[in-house]
Amino acid sequence: MRMILIVGCVATALSVPAAAATCESLASLTLPDATITFARPIGAGEFTPPAARGGRGPGAAFKAVPAFCRVAATLQPTGDSDIKIEVWMPASGWNGKFQAVGNGGWAGTISYPAMAEALRRGYATTSTDTGHTGATGAFALGHPEKFVDFAYRSEHEMTVKAKAIVDGFYGRGPRYSYWNGCSTGGRQGLHEAQRFPGDYDGIIAGASANPRTYLNSWQLSVAQATLKDPASNIPASKYPMIHQAVVAACDGLDGVKDGLITDPTRCHFDPNVLECKGDDGPACLTAAQVTAARKVMSPLKNPHTGAEIFPGLEPGTELAWAGLAGGPEPVATALDQFKYVVFKDSSWDWRTFDLERDLATANAVDRGTVNAINPDLKGFAGHGGKLLMYHGWSDGSVAPRASVNYYNSVVKTMGGTAKTMGWIRLFMVPGMGHCGGGEGPNSFDMVTTLEEWVENGKAPDQIIATRLANGIVQRTRPLCAYPQVAVYKGTGSTDEAANFVCRAQ
């Protein structure tokens, strides 16, 4: 998950103290459509997340958390809403800023580790369970308002209430507000920019799982191509073999053989070259598996018009195919979306999925609720908001070009690169998987980058990414503002970022 700033007015009905308050006194804070369920101080290193209760201790992720005021609240903007939020505020050393953190998958839980990281940086921070508990979409069956809460409403309601709580505790609101989210959290960030442009000063939207109905339809289509017929299933044991063939074919396209494909869109790999000449074996693909591999790596298109519906996975993602095509069932978020939201039938069979018919049904049912696709960001840009997007080129869960496509739609709608580069930038990360992982440099500081952009006007042209192994730096590489890529200067170690320059190709 990555961060977003929140700006804007808090509803006038809020009742907040005029001066700083004790943590315990926040229990009596009056907020519209909300109930404070507890407010208590937590000592340094003493927080134990609910999942870790039972004598196991706080865990390493929370031992370094400084003392803070912990406030929990339940929000009910509708009669069927039950949105849980928490707000953590440093007991001392507050940096005067606010960072909300996003969720993953179907959410259903507070993002405690991300809150802990924000708190360590000195932020007042908040997170929500998005209005339900549990990691499935079953909550949406028969509860359309809860689905709206999940889609976007819970994040906005959380933002308004959390900022009021911060104001109540410190006697003043935050100087800057940020959103930090990846995957579902990235989609949440885009919704904030589109629907509530005054909420945040800066938004980090990583690997956005968006547009969701199209993403889910692609995931189900891939499942049908790879799982419906057992002959088409590609065993996970073959993924490394396919990956090695892809890297061998395309690694050198950027002028450097380093095991990374800098720009996968230039790699045109046909899995047909791996087709078995005789019997099936670990070093080749059967004809049915070749067809399945092509499906994974190709854009999903309308069978009649040929129009692209959703991009496919890029060359270089092969080691991460298991979640999408490893079976025995499709991606759970996609399956639940169609079971509980689209068809409202918990026994719906994914094998009956028809792309053209069922995507149209999904969009008709959704009516723009969960898809964050509006490219008109005049409101967000108009108040000085900054949108920092990123996506790993080796993401095997959300096709990387989904972020490229949305970024391009915003640039086109808002008047071209010259008019948008001052407030929106996209960074594609070679070799990185979904929100992290992968073989490439995958550790980078988007929070500081966004702070510099929002607070000091320093727009990021490049961000240094690092690959660590056992705490030791193995490689650094610049991430470049799209569409530029890192190009080797021709001398020096290819493991050092200083020997690369960002350049359009």
C-alpha cells in the first residue's frame, strides 16, 4: 500500500475541542454517523494487533512502534453500514501530517502493518476494514450498500472522521494529508482523486487493481483457458523454464544482459518456440499448453470487434503465473465478484462465464461503483494535488499495462504531457511483482518522494530502487518517469544506479 494526502473541509456538524485533548477524552468526541468505541494511549512497543493476541506478543513489525493514542470508531453513513476505522496519533514528535493507508483484496481488516510504518515516520495515520470482516466477497450478497462502502465510500468517510479526530487530539488539523495504497489500495487512491479530489494533497497509487470488472473478467477468461481443460494447465514446475526462455530472448534488448527486461513491451516472445517436438516433458510445452501460455500473455479482446478489454501479462512475469493460472479455481477476488455482486448466486459456476455477455452484465450491475476509470482529474489537479503511480512490470496478478492505460487516458483527457507532468507521474518497475517481490530492484521510498513533490515542489524524474538480499544491497537502479526507461551509459557496473540515465526510447 502507498500513501495519499487529504485536504479539504471537515463537515461543520463535527464537534471537536478547540485545544489539544487527552487521548482518553476523545471517547466523548461527537461525530456525525459515527461512534467512538475506544480511545486509549499505547506505550512504545506495546501494541499487539488483534490477530496476534493469545500470548504471542506484538511481533517484530510492532516492537519499534512509538507511543501513540489509539482511537477506534464505527461509521454508519447508511442504515446497513458498519465501517470500522482506527486512527493512530504519535504521543510526541508528530510531524504535523496525516497518512491514510489502503487495503488489499477484499479488505475486511485494518491494515495494521502499514499504519505502524506511517506512525514510525511521525504521521497521524488511519485505516479501515472497508465495512466488513473477512477476506471474501460474501458480505456483498444482499447488501448493496456494503458493496458501495467497500468500493469507495468507506475511505472517504474514514478520511473525514479521522481528520476530525486528529484535530481533536492535537487541537489542529494536519498540514498535509496523504494516501498510500497498493493493489486494492491503489484503486482506492484513484477513487479518492476522482470522487473526492479535496480529500488529499498527494496520492500514492501502486499496482491499482482497476478497472475491477474488466480485471476480473480477464482473470476468469485466463482461468477458462488454463484450468477448464486439464490438458491446458501448465504445471508450476514449467514456469522457470518458460521464464528462462523469455529472458534469454529479450534480456539484451535494452543493451544490458542483467537478467531483467527493462521494457517488456519491446519483447515479442512466442511460446510456440517451446512446443514439444515429441512427448511432453519438463523442458517443453504441449500444443495445448502453448495455446494457454499465449492466452496468459495476450490482451483480452472482444471476440467480435477485436477491441482490447484488458491487457495480458508481460514477458518476464512467468514465475508469478501460479496465482492466475495455477488453479484449481480462478482468482478468488474475480470469482467472488461474479458470484456475490454480479449474479448474486453463491453457487455460480465460473465455467459458464461468457466474456461478452457477462462483462456487459457486470458493468450494468456496477454502474461505475467499483471501477475507478474517470480520467478527468481537474478537481484534484486544480487544488494542487499530486498523483504518484507505480506498477511492477513482472506483476502476475494485475496486468502492468492497466496502470499505463489509465495514466495515458488521464494525460490525453487533461491536455497532454506538458500540462500533466506537474501533477501526475507513473513509474514502471522492471522485474518487480505485485506491490513488491520479483527479481528486480523492488525497494524504494515513494513516501519521501511524494513529500518532496507536494511540500517542496520537487517533481520526481527518477526514483532509486534497491534490491536487497539478507540486508545486503545487491543492485540499485533508477526508476524513470514513464515513458522514459533506464538506459546504461556504457561504463561502470550495471548494478549501480549511477551508471544509468533516464531516457525515452
